Amino acid sequence: MSDITVFKARKIITMDPNRPHATHVAVRDGHILAVGDATCADAWGAPRHDNSLANAVLMPGLVEGHAHMMAGAIWDYAYMGYHDRIDPQGKLWEGLDRLDAVVARLQEVEATLPADQPLIGWGFDPIFLPGERLGAAHLDRVSTKRPIAIIFSNFHLMCVNSAALGMAGYDGGTNVEGVVKGQDGTPTGELQEMAAMFPIMRRLGIDFRALSQRESAIRSYGEVARRAGVTTVTDLFSQLEDEDLDTMIAVTGEANFPLRIVPALAATGDPNALAARALALRARSTEKLRLGAVKLMTDGSIQGWTARVKWPGYVGGQPNGLWNMAPDQIVETCAALHAAGVQMHIHVNGDEASEVVIDALEAAMRKAAWSDHRHVLQHGQMMDADQFRRCAALGISVNLFANHIWYFGDQHVALTIGEDRAQRMDAVRSALDAGLTVAIHSDAPVTPMGPLFTAWCAVNRITMSGRTLGTAQKITVPEALHAITLGAAQTLKMDAEIGSITVGKRADFAVLATDPTEVAPDALHDIAVLGTVVGGRTHLL
């Protein structure tokens, strides 16, 4: 049997300007051998022709440059979100639009649990629910004995019941930043950011590392990605203990595993030790597991009012957000990692956070020259044209959270940053015009992984109410497709291997039912994903 396989498709969108379209692609040894018509590989020997994709449209495998591996295993917890969601097995979970409905679902789940097991939910977001804010009193209606914790959709806040507050020792005398108190001086049950949340997480066994690193979680992540047409995905903010790494290498090393994973080591502890750990991890990279980058978590969430924003702050008068990493620590960490040659992915939601980080990176670059660092500002939701221009001058890339326009755009106008600043949120047009390398993302499981939906958001900028938010920031369909393929690959320093259907690159394809360049721009999110091809192996749904 020939070692060359020629796949036939209805159309192949290559993202290669030298040959933008084709009908056939030849694969050998997991790489692209030739692109063109049915005869494209004849010069290399007698190929085997595969017509199983003949009615489909092929694109380069989609690249999700900002997601978290717990997107699969998070479904071990009870879904409490406002939006309808589909789990990794394809089951639809209807969204909850009232606090009473949230409590009712929790009561249903609670009745099924063993007596000694905490009740943990996820995906909740109070910004969509009118009236009073979820508090311990609501969760006490479910149980006053069983500890309960509900993780908000942004993963920067949670709400717990009285039993959980007691386990952590939180009371009126607690002086921990992020433990929200009511007018009577006692904790309401809401906890903001990691310093306040971690004691609860530790006591209730909420372990994001376990949700990400166990074998079943890795396989579930592969399923989530396959359903989205994604062949390369990140896991930003990964603990990456040695035993975790051994498991990841074993699972991703299987020939039929349908995904390449790019974890970024969580930036905690001494910066120099962090740099050494990142470089040691880089040496263990494999074909499907690319290691060596680091993720910094600076501020919080805009819809949770914990992001750090510039004047005039939040429209509701809420105090400015919280730092997960203090500015002086950001400066120190950026200097150490840049000097060591470690690529950084840096969480910045508010524009004050992005300003602090750009300043820190500029200072690091003055101390140590490195021309192709490709540090990436992640989310960058409130960045304006001036910050994009600074990034371009410094060689910094951006990965913008385009999904926010649909999921939270109306709420940002009314409740967080107001009309003017919301018009320029996730300003992909401005970033491209500044000459930046740009990707767009879902931050799964914050919003569902689906790069074609993310592209739709960036192209149309339509909110849940149907309004267009920021017409001037719309981009074209070709620009959006570039952002979810080559653009994202460039931010991961993998564009020599993935991102386009070009000779020599890895044979990774998204298999689609429809040509995204031929549908109306407002129909991009309706295109069905039929599966993926990874290293020349098909993984159809």
C-alpha cells in the first residue's frame, strides 16, 4: 500500500496566498506533501486516493489560542449558567434565567449526592439575572450542612453557603481582600479572585489541576476540540507537575489522539525558578505537546468588576478591580522571563492592567534584547489604538476575546464600562490596523470553544439583544479566518508547522460542511463541523 494518501474535498481553503484554493491534498508521514488537483502527488509515486471527505470543505485545522483543559472535565460539576450549553458528549443543558431556577437545579443535584460530598456548580453569572445577587442565604435553601460552592462563569468569583464559609473561617472579623461583606459586616457568600477563593477551593477539593491533568480530562478536551474543528489548543495557566506531564505525554503521544496541546505554565513563585522550570519543560516537548511558555494572571474579570480599569472606572460606581499579581511583581516576573528567553502569555482584561504590562515588557526589553519573543497579551478587552501601537513597536502580539461582544456586550454597556468604551471592546480592527499579529479566542470553558463562532463575533459584533456594538471594529471574513488559523499559530510560535495547508506543514485540517468564504458573514456561526484530520488521521463526528 502506498505511503502517500491524497484526500479529495469539494474545496480546500489553504490560507496560503501562493495557492489559495485546491481540491486535493497529499499527505505522507503526517505532513503535507503536495496541494492541487488529483495529480498533485504523482511525481512522488503512486498515491492512495481517499474520497471520504469528497463532499466536505477543508480548512487548516483551527487553532484555539486561549482555552483551558478543564473545558472537558468541568462538566463533572453542575452547570448553573444563563446560556444554553452543550457538554462534551453533545447533551444540551438549558440555561437558567432566574435565581429560583438556579436554586431548584441545585436542589435536584443535591438530592443525588452522597452525604459527605460537597456540591459544586459552575458557569453562574449574576450579571444576567435581575434583582438580588446570589448569596449564602440562597444556597442555604439547598443545604445548611453540605458545603456548596458555585463558580462564576469567569472563574474569577464564586459564591458559597454558610457551611463553606464556616469551613474557611470566614466571618465578620475576616480581613481578606475579596471576601465581600454586607451592610451588617458579615460575609455575603460572594468571594472575588484567588486570595479569597483559594481557602474554599482547598477545603472543598476544587482542584483545577485535577480537572485538567487526569487522563479522562485530557481525552474529554480532545473531544471538545474535535467537535469545534480545533486541532491545536492551549491550556493557559497549567500547573504542570511532573506526574501530570508524564500523563500528558502518554495520552497525547497516542497515534489516534486528535489534538495538539500547548500548555502554558502558571506564573507563581520566584521568577527565576519559574524561568528555569519553563526551560526544563521546553526540553520535553513532543509532536503533540508543546511546552515552555508561561502564563501570567494580572487582573480579574470586567463583568465581575474585578478587572483593573482606567479612569473613569465602572459606570455603576463599583471600586476598581483586584490585582492577582501586584504591579511590582509583574515588572519583576516579566524581566526575569524575558531575560531567560521564555515566551509569556499575559492575562489583561482592563486597560490599566494592559498599560502596566506593556510598561513592564518595555522595561524588560531595554535590559535584554530578544527579537522574536512574541509575548502575547491575552484578552486585551479594553486596549485602545494607542496601546496597540505600543505593542506593535515592541513586537507584542494580542489574542482578543471576541466572544465577549455577543455574550456580555449588552451588559458591558449597561453595567460595567458604558457605551463609549464598550464600542471599542475587543478591538480587532484597531489591532490589525496597527500591524499586530492577532488571534481571537473563546477562553473555554468561560464561553464554548468554537472558532467559527468566535470569527462570527469579530466579523459581525452582534450582541445578544441583536444590536451591533462597535461597527468600526468589524473585520472581514478572510481576516477572521486568518485569526483562527495562522494568526493564532503565530502567537504560539507554531506557524512553521500549522495554520495553513502548505507543503511541509503538518497535515491538520478542519472538516466543514460549508465553505465559510461563500456564506453570508452573519451565517459563519451556522457552519457545521464534521470533524478533523490530525497528522493525516481522520477524526470525524
